Amino acid sequence: MASIVQGLAYKAFGLQIHSEFPLPELPLTDQPGLIGSVSVIQEDLSERWQAIPKITPSLGVSGNEVMFEAKDTAIFSIRDGSTITVSPAPGADGDCVRLFILGSCMGVLLMQKKILPLHGSALVLDNKAYALVGRSGAGKSTLASYLMDQGHLLISDDVIPVMVQNGHPLAVPGYPQQKLWQQSLDYLGMNSSSYRPLFERETKFAVPVHDRFQAEPLPLAGVFELSAAGESPVTLHAISGLERFHTLFNHTYQKAMIDRIGIREWHFGMLASFVNRLPMYRLTRPEAGFSAPAQASLIYETIQRQVEER
């Protein structure tokens, strides 16, 4: 039975999280989570790590348990969609341990709970949720931050939990923090000295957004896939047909885990249940320069067309 520290519980990803590790980024809650509860506990995992069958030197899977080792940081176990166990390495940095708990561990745990984790940022536009997805460096967080400056609330950054209700996707809030590169802060006129660098990422910063955060789930009304290409102007094209399925597959958080933990059939069925009802667009920007205002204009025009066509 997982232990609970001093009755404290946090709220994130639709979960009530009881944690032996302080998670100061997350709001406290005494309410059960929409998706359920999870315990984060500390325990020596040395023997279990030695025993579990390995898929790679740093990843093991057995039944409903996934274990991985982050060198000089910790061994992590995610089990049954309900428990994250952490065995920190001697001298491990607490900030780094927390990044793994709130990132990689939560991504696996959501999949164990049959919740789709998309990799990207989600915001409130026209009272609905829209996801910005794309490869690292595509500009997701920069565009999200610009849209927040225009008055739109953040739903989630990095991991977007998506659940399906009555055949329609619902975007579930993550927690009120953004991670922004130094370049993004510069573009947006924000002083990096006001923010805490993430562990070993001295040019990426944790930016609290408590006053610009959407705390309740919203219907997911569209996906914008961001990309950067040379000196290309800012353009937007609809994604159609099977390409929409591939877009969601490619931007599933930790997609490499899908086959490794044996959930391909569920993942396929999950995407197939709503993919044809979810508008998707590819938004391309030039590699150099700050083009967030032009990207935002195209997003606004697209959403307005959606509204007129309903």
C-alpha cells in the first residue's frame, strides 16, 4: 500500500497526487481527481531493478510495471497506473528528480490509465481547447506564451492528457507552469533573472502561470502542428485523411513506449475513436525571426471559419 505524506495532495493531469516528494509547481487539493489518484513514494528499487526483464539497458517492463534508470538521478517504477516509486541516486538533484516525475513518469502512468498523452501545449481559444504540437524547436512554447499574452489561458504545457467522453476528446489541465528557452524569453521581452532555470538546462526556465491557467477540462476542438522550414513564409494548411492519424501518433508523448508496454491496440482504437472529428492543421513558419503574431493571426482566422461553419 502506497504511503501518503502528511495528508498533502497535489492536483495535476486530472489526478490527485499524494507525494512523498515536494512538488511545489503543483496546486494543493483535497478533492479526488477526475482521472483518479496516484501515489509518489520513495523506496529502494535496487533489487527490483536487477530482476525486471530489460528492453534496453535503461528500461525494464514486467506486466503492469515499467522501470527506467536515469543515470546519476534515480531509478523509477511506474506501476498499475497508480504508483510511482522513486529510488534517488546518492547526491541526486531534487529538481532533476522532479522533472522526471512530472514528465516521463506521468507520461507512462497516463498511458497505463488509458489516457492519451499528447506532446505539446494546449490553450483556450474561443472557449475550447486547441493543441499546439510539433517537434522540439518547432516553437510550441513560444507561440503558446504569445497567445497567453493576448489573453488566452494555458491548459497544459509539454504533456496534454486527452480523454474521450461520448466519442469526443477532452483536454485535461496539466499544471500552471511553462518551460521557456532563453530565446523565447528574449522574443517576448521577459527577463530570465525572474525565473528559475530547469536542472541542467541553464537556458530553459520554469515560468509560473497561476493567473493564466485553465483549471478545468475543455473539449479539444483542434490541433495545430507547428514546423519550421528555411525562409518559408508563415502558412497554414489543413491536414486530411490518414495523415491526421499519423499526426496524433507522431505527437503522442513517449510514443516509443506504445509497443514496449503492449498498448498499440488500445492506442490505435483511442485515436480512431475521434480522429475523424478533430480538425487538424499544419502551421509552418520561417526558421529565423519572431513570427508568433503572424502564426496567431492564421490560427484566429481558422477558428473563426470553424465557428461560421458550425
